[in-house]
Amino acid sequence: MTKPAPAAKPAATGTTAKPAGSSATPAAAKTLPAAAKPAPAAGKPASKPAPALPANLGSSDPELRYRNGKTLIDQTRYELAMQELQPLTVPAAKFGKAPEAAYLYAVAAGRAGKWAEAEQMLNLLRNEYPQWPGLSEAFFLQGQASFEQGEPDNALRVLHQIPAGQLRAQQAAMKASYLPRLRDKVLWQNLLRRYPQDTVLARAFAEQLVFGGLYTDADKPQLDQVVQQFGLDRTRYTPRPRPARKSGYNVAVLLPFEFNDPSWETRRRLQFVNDLYAGLKLAQDSLQREGRPLNLYAYDTGADTLQLKQLLAQPELAGMDLIVGPVYKSGSKILARFARERQIITVNPLSQDGDLVLDNPWHYLFEPSTSTQGRQAAEFAYRAWGGGPAIVLHEDSRDETAFAQAYKTAYEALGGRVLALRRVDSEIPEAYAAAFGGYDAKSAGHVVVASDAKKAGPATLSALQAQGLRVPLLAYASWLDNPSLSLGQLDQREVFFVHPKYLDGTQPGVRRFRQLYTQQLNLPPSVFAFSGFELLYYFGTLLHQHGPAFQQPLAGSGPVSGTVFQGIGYPNQAHDNQYVPITKLERLELEVQNPVGLR
């Protein structure tokens, strides 16, 4: 393996706002953390045994159910809390604390990521109990529910119904957290027309124009009007001149090469980094041959964030036209801030964490996020099989929970019905069989399993056989590499795979890259090498077509066929790849079911 080029200079050795919960919570929730506080990350080992469940769950005593609901929220058992509190919320229950129960149900639903259910309950609370003293808190939480569901107009409308002077700081913090995620200029302008006196909205709009890459010369009159009306700092909100297109561009590659540790163990552990960089170098060569030169500068970020911070202090980094990296989450957050401050587009090559790019117009993921994969899978399922009942199973990890929840939300938004959304633990032999119990599983039109666990595939097929279900099954592509599953088994059933890294070996681009890579490096390319090549070829081409601030042209184009992968694209202001191949075995050969242009 060719050693990556050294950095242009040797590296010296060596927070985004979150949605705010209100501090002025009603009596029902005084003992609870803020409504917007997320649940602890799933999948982490518990530091202590889980607390015992409250006694007499499902009791006929409404006061006991109410107390149990509060206890379950404290224990972060949000879905159980929802089940316990829901019967108390309707007027027919004649429960004296029905409004409080409804509010707590919405709190639990929000922390469980079930924002549609939270909003539905808040509507009930507002309509049935309009005299409840804590109604301002309900408006506040409903505003967050609307923001979370991508409905900023409704969020602002609801927040504006909070009486003047109440929760002012909390409202401003919420808007400041969510509004930067909006990247549609037409939407921004519509919101400004509807809420012309909203100072936080106006400032956020100015931020997006000046620092978010949305500004064009046609925006100058509106920006000047906003600056004058709201008394904003004219120096801060004067856009920088747009970078001119150049004959060549500088690209920084920030990866953990760890050159200082030549041990065999480290070299093997970081082979994927070398593969990724080798792919980038081949893309540089290809662009050079096509008359689109790039200068590639490799920087070793090491194994900790200190070295990355020292690198970013070097003046030359501020002059880059594009940055690729890093690969660790802690470093990604640091680099994201740098990219925003310096207004340099930065592409994370491997992460599937959509939270990293939520509110940063200069930060992109090369891969589709887990939520995007869930949403795209749901859209495929709805088109392919109609809106019939779906069963969605997922492991209790952060990524797999995000996939499943995104699938459910998207499928139901299209008009489909999710019969059951169940967590499973593949280490428990009977988990999958139990997941099909408690409802009419035989009425399902398809089954979704979000799990990379080796035991998940065999357990799912066994459970389906026991149920007598012969319906389409949607699973992760990692099942294809599971030695416990034969391709024949998967071919015989209607199994479809969410396959973001699918490579069709018969395609000319894949064959040519594999040939060039093998000739130069004397070994076959890994998927990381393919990723490095596709990333730099795609974004390097954009640099030459549009210059360094290419957010708007990128947002205006749909997914296109990749040079080696099936597709890539960032339409509608997306900051992660919006194309996710769905594959299926046909006569033991994989075929793409949703090619670009036929999604």
C-alpha cells in the first residue's frame, strides 16, 4: 500500500444549541427533566441495574396509574408511561388530573421520539381542557413537536399563541436551535411574511443568508431591510464576496493516519483509512486527466481531538476550498464548527449520523443517514406493496431505533399502517417469536427488521415460518454476509435489502476502478477505496462546475448515477445522500429494485 502523502505542514503533536425545555414546568412535571431532553442513547451498557417497575401497572385506580406514569418517565420507560397514562386523558375518564396526565403523556411521547403521538395528545389537551393553568407549557411542547416533524410554520404559529411575556427565553432558545436547520429560501421568505415581527426568526434568516450559503445578489434588498428593522450588526451581516471559480482547487483530507504508531496492530486497524485515501488519490488522478485539477493535502488527525484542534489552528486550513474528514464523531463536531466559521464545505466520508449535519449549511455526509435509509426504505415499500399493514422490528441500538422510527413515520405519512413497532434483542432466543405476539401478525403485508446482529436473520426466518407468513421481508444488506444464512434461503423468500454500499461488478465504472486500483496497489479495492473515489470525484466535479460555495446548485439537482456506486444526490437542501439502493436476489444474483430515475 502506498503511504499517504504527508501534510503540507507536519501537524503539531500533541456547542451547538440544543432544543430547550422550559424551566417553568407545570406542577405535573416539576420533578421531571425538561421535555426536550433526549432519552439516553440506546445500546449503551447500563451502569447499574434497571429500577424495578412500579407495582400494579394497568391498575383500575386512576391515581395509582397517574403516579406510575410519572415514575415510568423518571425511569426513561417512555412507552410504558404512555400506556399507563393514556386512559386517564380522555374526558370520559372523569379523572381530576386528566390535563396533567395528557401533558405527561406528550412529554413521554416526545422523549420516545413519537412526535406525532405527542402532538395528537397536545391537541386533545388544548381542545378538551382549555382552562388548564399549564396551557402555555402545552403550546411550548407542541411547538417543539411541530419543529421535530418538519413543520416550522405550524411551530411558530403555536408558539405565538403563548401569552406575551411567558416562556420568552425558552421560546427564543427553541427557535435558535431549530430554525438554522431550514435551508429552503422560499420557506424562509414565507415565514418572514407571516411573522414579520419575530426577531429570532429575522436574525436566523440573516444568518442563513450570510453564513449559510443562501445569499445571492438578489437578496441584498431584503437583507438590508432585515438588518435595519431589527437593528442587527451591519458589519456582521455583510456577505463576503462569493469565491471566484479557479483553474484548480485545494482539498484538505483530515484522517487518523496515526503515522507515529507503525505497529502491525495499528496498521491493520487503520487499513480502512489507507484504503479511503487511496481512493481519493485515484479520483484526483481521474479529474486531472479530465482537465479538472485538484491539490490534495493529507493531514494526520491522530487518535484524539487535541491533534485535530492543533491542525485547525494552522492558517493554511482556512484557505482550503473543500475538506474531507474526519471519521470519529468527536472530531466531526469540532470540524463542523470550523467549517461553519470559515465557510468551507466539509464532507464526512463515513458517518451515517444525520444529527451531525442538522443545522450546518457547510457540513455534509457522503453516506445516507440511518434516518434517511429508513425513510427511503418506507417510500420504496409503499410504492412496491401498497400501504398494507407493516411489522417493524429493531434492535435497541441508537442507529437501528432511528431507522425503525424513521420508517414508521414515513410509511404512515404516505398513508400506510404500521401494525407493530417492536424492539427485539437477538441475544434472547425467543425474542423474535415473542415480537409477533399480541396482535394479528398474519394480517401483515410486509415485515421490516432493522438489525445487523448475526442471529437476527435466522431468528426472523424461523419466526416467520412458525407464523406461516410468506410476505416480503425488508432487512439490512449485512444479512448477505451472514454465514448462518445461505443465499438460497434468502433467494427463496421475498427478501429485500437496504443496501447503501451496493457495487454492481458488471458496471464499467466499477470494473475500471478495480482494474486501476489493483494495477497501482497490487491488491483489490475495499468498499472504503470505492467510497473515497466516488466522494472526491463527485464533489471535485462540483468544485470545478460551481466554485467552492456550491450548496444551491447541489440542492437543485436530484440523485444521479454514481461513477461506481448506484447513485448520489442531495436534493431539497438535504445534507446527507438521499439515494438508498434496495436490492433483491434473483436467481442468486443481486438486482437493484429502485434504480436512479425509477425511485
